[in-house]
Amino acid sequence: MHWFHQLPVRRKLNWIILSICGLVLAFAGTAIGLYELSAYRRSVVVETTILADVVAANVSAALAFDDEKGARVSLESLRSDPHVMSAALFRQDGATLAEFVRDGQRTAAPPRAGALRAEFTDEGLVVVRAVALNDRPLGTIYLQRDLRDIRQRMLVFSGIVALTLVAALLVAAALSSRLQRPITTPILMLADVAQDISERKDFSVRAPVVTGGEIGKLTTAFNDMLSAIDQGRTALLGANEQLRKEVSERQVAERRVTAQATRLLQLNDLTRAIAERQDVESVFQTVAGSVEEELPVDFACVCTYDEDRDTLFISTIARGSLPLAEEMGMRPPFAIQVETNGLARCLKGELVYEQNTLTLDKPLLLRMGAAGLRAVVIAPLLVESRVFGVLIAARREKASFTSSDCEFLRQLSDHVALAAHQSHLYTALQRAYDDLRQTQQAVMQQERLRALGQMASGIAHDINNAISPISLYIESMLEREPNLTTQGRERLTIVQRAIDDVAQTVARMREFYRQRPQALSLVRVGLNPLIQQVIELTKARWHDMPQQRGIVFELRTEFAPDLPAIKGVEGEIREALTNLIFNAVDAMPTGGKIGLRTFVKHASNGTNPADARVVIEVSDGGGGMSAETRRRCMEPFFTTKGERGSGMGLAMVYGMAKRHQGEIEIESTEGQGTSVQLLFPLAVGPDPFVDVAQHRPQRGLRLLLVDDDPLLLKSVSEILETDGHQVVTASGGQEGINTFTDAVEQAQFFDAVITDLGMPYVDGRRVAAAVKAASAETAVFMLTGWGQRLAAEGDVPAQVDRVMNKPPKLRDLREVLATVKPRPRP
Amino acid sequence: MYGVRTARYLRHFLAVALICATWARAQERTLSEYQVKALFIFNLVQFVEWPASAFPAPDTPFYIGVLGDNPFGDDLLTAIKGEKVGGRPLVLVQGRSLEAVKHCQLLFVSRSERARVDTILAEYARKPVLTLGDVPNFAARGGVLNFYLDGAKVRFELNRAAAQQAGLKLSAQLIRLAKPVGSPGGGP
């Protein structure tokens, strides 16, 4: 039925009318045909029955007299009826008397008598009638009639009906298409109008009015409806417009809220990210990068504020903004003048937003504008109402920062400032903590060294005792043996220097834990020969020992001729240089070049000799120092050599330089080597110290020498006697006291007592006390391996006039004894 | 299945046919010539119309006379007993003399009377009596009807002139069935 619904109204109506007509006609035709069929059949039955009865009457005699021939003749008369196909005559007992078959051919089964009947069978109409004579049954007659005529008749009838049907339908079609017009035309018009409206959306169109009838009503109602729709539509459009406006307003509001939420989220993330950073640089990097990526902006950087110079310095630039920064020539640390750029209000804590950089006559903004950045926001980083930096964000499009962007930047800058401040605090805390730990370590180290020093000073005492005779004899020999060969004299000088260095080495053991005496005996020192000495003294380290392992060091010296002398302590300078050379050797485990250079560096701005400096430079081609190492290298106990290093080398050098009013300058590049320069002021004026030879005493003194070391006792007494003094020796504290008191009792006074400090049972302090108790005016000198330590600790006994170091030097002895006023001899 | 059913019907049919055939043969065997003739005599009455003069009164019975020996035994009596023709009861009369059978409307002349056929026929000429012989040439001699055997079948000859003389109206069917014979000296 789908197709039917698709049909236009006209065809639909046609279809309805035609199908009804056809159906009615078909029903009528069928009814009439059926009636005709049954009537005809009935008439055929009647006819055939009559025929059978007629024949029966004619054959009764033949039947009565059992005359087959007569019966056959009678039946043969049926041939005249073309419809009779066969006939038969049966006696009363059922036997067949005669039979008639048309065309001599049997078209059906042989007839049988059976009951009297008239029925339609497959073979046609079969009629069986009784043959009677005066009501006495004689037999039966059988008649078979074909139904061809009925079929033919029905065929003709069907044809007529069909023709009638077709004719009727044609007429009906013609009539219906004409008669339906008054109905369909207005409806179609309405449909056209409706379609027109739906296509053009023009509700002002109206259908032409048809008067009368339901169609007229329909048209009017349709037009009314259109009017209503038109009004409704107008109202709806208005409402829709209103709604849309409201929706868009809401959307704007929602977008704003969403943006704000996003900002908040970003801020949160950023704050968290910042909070994880501990150093300011990384905080700035994170902030700049996040602002650039997530706000987003085209350029973002963080500047720090230098209050003294009233200048901002770019410290960090977001990674993506680097090319722009290069283009603008704003690589860190680019300086931005606050005053000229009108950033003063920003530094008072105000957020500055310039919508268009090109309209303002400020160097920074013009520079940024030239690079295509139009809109700039500068947010101050405030901590405790003090600006320590600004956050700069910029975009290419002018006035492109919304108020929420600015708000975001303002809040962000607050967080950043806080984080940076915290980072500062953290760094300070960390540093304080580091210092504390270092101090703690240093204290521990010193404790250890103090213990070590206790032990070392005992050893030093013994060594000093042991070398004292060597030192004294060599000094004495060099002075008093004019017959020495030149070579002998030279060798003795070397031995003397070596002994001095041994004494220095022993002394250095003590330097781990003690302060040097503040006052130094400064002498004029020629640096070139001193360096030469150091080279020779350290030859074992840079030549002999490496050579055994196949490592070669090349020592290059470049000495300035006529180098002015400086004032200093030779031993200390030598020691410092030794340290520097050792460092150079250690820096080059596979060998290399070590440079030693001396020169005079004049002050840049003048020729004032006070500003000139004598410089010793030690350079190597070793591993160099990292910035951290460079920063800390002069801290005591800081070492990169692990267990091998004491961490004291450069610290000693530094101390030496300071004590000499000198400076130390270190230049080091990692991987390229290190160069250390020691700068000394020039020696001005003459040497304040008198020559050793001037201390030669004019006459001998009476001296008591107390020492538990017989070798020292012997050598010192010999040397002093050689100088013309009268020396009494005592080989122990008690013996010394006894000797002295005996002498006092005998009125044989000693001019001075020279006593060892460390002696078994009775030490130098008790000797001194006894001497002073017995004879207050007798000078007491203490000769000790601990002498410097005593001086440093303020532990010099009140009874001791002077403390001298072991090994004693001849000139020291002379100098000391020169202060003794000989007692008038009785 | 179909074959089985067909076979069953065929067997049934054969059985019935056999019974019928046996019965028919028995009939034929039991119906002797004179039994047939007795039946024919009764049937003849139906096909012939007698003139009114044949019956003196309306309630006069219809007499069938047998002249001479009775060859039927009781068969004829059995055939007509209780039957009526035109409202008249059928009555059988038998006698050797003509007197005995003088009221008959139908007279059967037995073979025993063949010697005096002509006499008998002369006696009944022009009387409304249907003469029926069982004697050869009976009709030719002037009898109306005469039985003869055509093989085993009983047939009769008809002398239409004699019938006309007797004033009998014979059914056309009967005439058609009968074998016509003519009287001596006269055409059929």
C-alpha cells in the first residue's frame, strides 16, 4: 500500500472510485454468473430427466419383453441429442439390456445401474431413472450428459462480464476525473500554498478563498492558521533572539569563569612547581617558561633590581623567547634604567601595562616595539613591600592582555616573589648550615691536630736536639775556618740550608695547630735566588720521582732581571712556593709544563712605587679548577686530593701572602690549567736588622748551660767557648740547680743560664724558677724545641727572659747574649 | 498405498460381479420357457387396449383363458394373482371347451389344440379377444399373437389384421417388438 500513499490526490481518488466500481461490478457479475450457472444446471437436470423418462417410456416394452434389439434401437434415438454421451438400460435384476455410447468410444467407466439419481460427476451429468409399466418397475435407464455447453455458456458469460467491467471502468474513470475536481483543486491549491510557505518561509501568503462547503471552511481555517502561525512565529523569533542574547552573555560569563579557573589552576601548578625549586635562578626559569607557554605570551623574562644603581638586570629569559631577546639585544644581564623607562611606579609595587609600545617614548618599550612586541606587562616582584625584581611579559598584538591576564600576572608575581624570597632564605640557611658544618669539621680537625701536634712537638724536640750540634758546628765552621776549600764551603752552605729546612719542616708540623706569631722578622729577600733554591729543594718531586714512573715535567723559568727585593721571611716564601710547585705537579698526573715567572707589575694609573708589585707566577697545564673549587680553594682543610691532601697548602700560601701585605691571584680554567700569582709590595728603605756580625760580644760571659742531651751540651758549650765565654754545663735540671746554687754560695755568679725546657724529673721551668730565686739578676734563656709554641701560647714562664728555638743558631745566641750585661767580676 | 486400495476395490467388485452372474444364471435356469411365457402374458395385458365392448359391466374382471392343456402349471396363476388391469382384477380361466373360455378377453391357445386352431380362430373372429397361440403359424392362420422361440429367447408374432378385426389397439412398442405375419389371402 506504500505506493498508494505516494500517489497524488487526484490519482488517489481515481483509484478509489475505479477500484470500488470494479469490485462492485465483479461481485455483481460473479453473483449473476453463479445464479446463471446453477439455473442452467437445474434446467439441464430437468431436461435430461425428461429425456430419460421419455426414453424410458419408449423402452418399457422392450424391457418388459426382454427385447435387447428393440431396446438398443430405442437408445440409439438418443444420438440426436449431441450432449448425450452414453446411455444404458438395466433390467430389474441389474443386468444390462442395452447400451449406447456416442462415437462408439467409451469416455467413462461402464455405467452401472445403482440407485435412482441425478448428479453432476466428472463425466458430466448422470441421470438414472426407473422404467415402469403401470407402476410396476421394469428396470432402470442410465443417461450421461456432457457439460460442454455449460462451460461454453459460462465462458461467454465471463467474456460479457469482463467487457462490461472494462467499459464501466472506462466510463467511471472519465467521470471520476471530471467530478473530483471541485474537491481536489482547492486542496491542491492549499498544498501549493503550504509548500510555498515552507520553501520561502513567507507566512504572509494566503490561499485563494473558495466559498461554501467544507473545502471553503478548510481554506478559511488554513488562512486563519497561517495568520496565527505568522504571529506566533514573530513572537518566537523575538523570544529566540532574546534567548540567544542571554545565552551568549552566559557563555561569555562562563568562558570568563573557565578562564579564571584555568588561570587559577595554572597558578596553582606554577606555585607548586616553584615551591619545588630551591634556587632563585630555577624559580625564575620555571616562571618565565610557564608564563610563556601557558598564558601564553610571545616574550617573557625576569629581571632583578639593583637598588644601588637603580637599574634592572635581565636575569632569566624564557627558552622560547631567546631568539626574540637576541634580536632585541637583550641578553642577560641586560641593564634597564629605571628612571628613563618610567619604571619607578613599577618599583613602587604597581603593575605596569603598556597597551602599545610604539606610542611611548621609552627606550625599553621602543626596543621591544621594534621587535614586534606591542603589548607589555611589567609586574613587580615584591617582598615585604620591597621590590627586588620584575616579571616582564609581552605580546605582539597590541592591547592583547585582558584584565584577567594582568590579574594572573600580578598574582603570579606575588607568588614568585615569595618563592624567590624563600629561596633566598633557603640559600642563606643552607650557607649558614654549610659554614656551621665546616666550622664543626675544622674544630674537629684542629682537635685531632692538637693531639697530633702534642706528639709532633715531642718528635720535633728530639729532632731539634739532634740537629742542633750540626747547625751550630756548620755555622761555626763557616765563620771560623778560613781554610776551607771553596767547594767545602759551598757544600757546608747547602748542608746548613738543608738543616734549616729540616728545622722548618719540623716547625711546620706545629703549624697545623698553632697561630704564627704576629710579628715577623722581615728581611730583604731576593726572590729570584729564592725560587732557584726552591726548584732545587723540590727537584725530587717534579723530576726524580716522576721519572721513575716515566713521567716528565718540564720546568720553565722566566725571571725578570734586576727584580727588586721584597721584605719577607724566606722560609715562609720558600714554603709557599714549594706548595705551589707541588700543586702544579699534582694537577698534571701525566706530566707537562710548569711555568715559574717573576716580574714587576706597575700600577695601572701611576708610577708610584708604592703601588708596584713584585709578582711570582706559578702556572701549570693541568685540570684546572671548577668555579666551586676556585671559590673554596683557599679555605683551610679544603682539598681535592682526598686523603693525600691536608687541605692546608693554599691556605698557608694565602696566610703567608697576607702576612707579607701581599695578594694572591688565581686564574684557572677547567681543563686548561691554573696560574697562581703572588704579589708582594716592594721593599722600601734599608733592612732594619743589624748584621749578625755586629753582635759579636766584646768579652766573655760566665754561662751555665743545662741540657739533658750531652751532644747538644757539648756542641753549644764549644761554640760559646769559641766565642770567648766561660761555660759550665749541667746534664740535668737538678744538676743545673745544684751547680747554680753551689756557685751562688761560693759567690761565683753566672751572667746567664741557658736551659733546656723539656728535661726528665726537673724541667727548664723549675730550673728557671730556682735560678731566679737564687739570683734575680741572672738572665735565664730557655732553649727549646717547643720555644715557638710557648711564645704563641703565652706560656713563657715569668722567670725566663727569652725563649730560643732549637736548633739554636749562632747569631741568635750571640744576639741574645749581647743583651746580657756582664756582672762585674769580683 | 494407492495400488493396494485399487486392488482391494477390484477384488470387491469381482466378488459382487460373480455373485450377480451366478444369480442371473440361476434365474435363467429357473425361469423355464413357460414361466417366461406366463410373465409375457401378464405383460401383454399392459400393452393392449381392449374396446369397451369387451367388458359387459364396469366391474367385470379381466379373464385370461387357457384353452387346452395348461403348460404353465401354477406359474401363470402366480404371475397374475392379485394383479389388476384398468381397475379390473385378473382372473384365470381354463378349459378344454370353447364354452369354458367364452368370456375371456385374452385367450391362450395351448399347443394341444393345434388341430383345431382354425375352428377356434373362426369362433373368435371379430370378437374383442386377444388370441395368443403357442402353436406354429397360429398368427398366420388368423391369430393375433403367437409365441415362438428365437433360439432360447421367447418371441411373438403379430397379425395386425387380426388385431384390427378384433378391435384391439396394440401398443406401438409391442408392434415394434413383434414379428409381423399376414393372414392368408390378405396383406399384413
